[in-house]
Amino acid sequence: MWRTEEGPRVLRGAEWALFQAGPEATWEWVELSYGDPTASLVDTPAFDSLQYGQKLAMLALVGRALRDEDVPEPELTAFSEGTVAAIYRHIVHNIEIEIEEPSEDNEGAPVERAEAPSDRNWRRLALEAYREPETRGAGELSEPRARSAAPGEAAGSPVSEDEDPAPEGDEDDMEWHPPVLDSAVVEDWEYLVDGLAHRVLWDDEDFDVTYLKDLDPEVASRRRAILDIPDNYYIAVAPDPTDEQLDEIRRTLRELCGRPEPPEPRLVGMIVDLHHDLHVGPCEPGEIEGEHEGPLVVVAEATESSDFDCTYEEWARHFREEARRAGEAHAGRPADFSAVPGPEWADQVDRAGVTGLPIKLEHGCWIEQIVERWVVRDRDGDLLEDPLENCWSGEGLVDDLRSVSYATPRVALGAYLWCREMAADRQARHEDAMRLLGLDGDAGQ
């Protein structure tokens, strides 16, 4: 249940059909912008300020509240109302796209349930929601005020606060009419959707979480009282879900949006060719039985949708024998990594051994001392776990620190230098393999 200015309610019928499309489209927008929050801005400061997981959590929270009568009313905050506002603004954004890039569906029969948000007829959904008779009479939009169009203006434009209304007594001029289905006037559709949002939201504002933040506490308190704003409205904290909680949040969003649960990924066999740095597959388990021979060919499992560099047939025809021969000749890691560094490293190694200070390496890597042992870290702080495979792991994922540490800075440096040499040779072989397969040298990386 959601608390509106006219009392608690949920959305039903055409109103829900439109709103349901909004969170789904906004969800897609947020997912596509993962890693770059600025790519999913919707011009609603409260929502735009949230992190990736927080945005998904708030979409699920407001979606459940506006759909399910049994869900307790969430606290109205800048984040919760800002999320609702963001959804309606994203609906307007999709109407703009629909107008700019018309599809056959926009001119054809009503779309009962499109496969994806981009396939929906957004103007039809908005118009049907406006005509929904359940609230505010027959879909009346009472705010902001409207007037008839002046010469050269589009019909349906709202009156601004600074403009004079139409002459008194001319009620026809005061009446606002919704746009026709194929109208390409974005302002009319924006006005219509804003009116639908006003049925849910208490105010027409930007939901800026920085509002009142820098004011003197007493001044801010008095202003909140004057504006009838709850004390917690602008300072409430949005949920910050864990990865496990995000899985449940996505399930909630799929349920709200009418999406089926994705099927469990099918596991298939895979060969990892460490000599050519190739991921080979998908393979049936019986097909690659017995391929795990030597240190450079590993049989593993992967999901069917994984990115593979080549098929098993291609690998067997072009690369298997070379990988096996390399494995037979492979002596593993050097018996003594301390013999790897050349004389040019002597001063840095000796200084680190005496002072315990780190050794700076290329690519943002460094060597440092931890509990009388020495480790190699990359620019992200991950630890060099396996020099042969160029494998780095987060410190929290390493069970035994001794397995990734070395007795002296010289040994640690030797492990790093040998790792870099192996990685460079492997990259060169990989690029040669990709060219042989007719693919780009960076494929699969």
C-alpha cells in the first residue's frame, strides 16, 4: 500500500499497466549502466544519487507498495518518492524515444504484453492510464492548471505560474484535452504523465536530498514545519543491499514486471588451454574425457552461454598437440625464483630487505612485507596467487597467506618477473591462435 495525498491506495488496471512498464524500463536502464552511475541519470536528484544496488532496492520497494495492498506503507522520504518520480520521468523518456523512433506497433493494434519495455506502445499505455476511471473521476488531471493553446502553441500545454489564465467565463478555453494516440508533441505527453504522477506523489518537486542540508538546524526545522515535511524526509538512508539480497530484489522485480524466472544455466564441459590462453567449448563431458593431460591443459565446467574462444573441433585440429608437447616439456615454476631478478634490481631488493619498505613495480603493482613474509599486489590490491596462470586473488579469498607469500623480497620479485614473462609469451601465442582462427587478436580477453 502507498500513502497518497488522498489516502492509501495501490495502482490497478491501466494505471498499473503503465507504471509496471516504468520500473521494468528503469531497471533495464540501471542494469545497462552498471559501473557507470552517470549513465542512468533520470533528472531526479534523489534517485540519481543512489548507487547501483540501492536503485534496484528502491525500485522493488516502491513497486511492491504500489501493487500489493498487504504490503505495509513505506516511509515517504525523498528517496522513496524520488524513485516514483524517476519512474514516471523514465516513462516520459520512453515516449520521447517512441516519437523519435516510431515502430510498427505504435500504429497498429493494441499490444497486450510486449516482450521488452522497448517494444511497448508507451503512448497507448499512458492514454489508457489517463482514462482509467478508478481515481480522480474519469482520469481528470487537476494540477498544474491548463489552458487552450495560443497561436503557434501545441494543444494541451499547461499554464505556467507567471501566465494569466484564459478569460473568465470561457470554460472551453480552460479545458485541457489529452493528446491523440499518434500525437508527436512531447510536451503534451509529459503533462499527461505528470498528472498521473500527481495521483501518487504529494508534491511536484525534484526530491533533492541536499535540500535544507546546509541550513542551520533550527532554520531547517522551522522550514520543514512550514512545508509540512517530516523530520526524516531528507535524511533517511536508502537500503544498501548485499549481493545475496540483490538476488532476492531481482526476483521481486521480475515478479512485479511479469518477467519469468530465468532458467538455471546449463553446465557444459570446457577445456582451458593455458599454453595458448584459450577457452575451448562448449563440450559434452564424454567428448573431452581424458584431455586433462599435463599442466597446461585443464578440463573444467562453464555455463552454456560463456564466451569461448573456439570449438573443441578447432582446438583439437590446430592446438591440442602443441599444447601437449609444451606440457611435456614444461618444467613448472623455477626451483628458485630468487635467481630470476637481474643485477639491475639489486639495490631495490637489498634496500627492501633492510628497511621493509615496498618495492614499486610497473602497471601499478608493488611488493610489500606482511608478517615477515613478502607478497606481490596489483593495482587493485589483489595478491599474486599463481605465477604460472597469472592468477590474482583478493586477500579475503586466500585461505592461507603463506601459499601466496615469499620468504624474501628477491623471491617475491622473481615470482612477479617470471609471471610477467609467462603472461607475455602466452598473450603472443593467444594472438597467433586468434589470427589462425580468423578472429581478432583481442577476442576472448
